[in-house]
Amino acid sequence: MIGPFVVENASGLDESKYLNQFNIFPNPVSNLLDISVSFIHNMSSQVQVINGLGSNVMTKKYDGNISERLDVSRLPAGIYFLNVKGNNFNFARRFIVIR
């Protein structure tokens, strides 16, 4: 039997060229999701929350590093992806909303 595993760098992009860190917590979350993203260079980005069906349920734009608390209390329970997109990159982290 094979145990759980983590897929890293599934996009084929080297995150270390763009990011110093990309963290989301707590995970699972019920109300407030903390996002912390610091870029190697000052970059503009867009953050999207994508639901399990691939629909965009939230979008915000940022200039530079991101330190934000997102209110996810109105989202139904399920698996979501937080995408951080810029001109040359698109990185994602999975999070779970619980009720």
C-alpha cells in the first residue's frame, strides 16, 4: 500500500525564480484564510480562489508582496485552489473549507 504523497512544482515552473514564500493558513479553514506571499522582485499579481468545479469565486489584485486575510466564511464546504498569477507565473495552493 502506498501512503499519501505531495505533488510539488506540478506546473513545471521553478517557483524559486519568483517567490521567497507562498503560505496559506489555517488549512482546513472555516472563516478567515491568511495568505502570505513574498516575491523575489517587486511584482504585480492577481489572486484567484477557484472552486472544485474550476469556477473563479473570488479575485483580488496586488502590487508587491501579499499579506492578506480573506473572508471565506460564505464559501460552501469543499476543496479550493488559491492561484497567484503574474505576467510570467501562475502558482497554486490547495485549501479546504470546512463547516
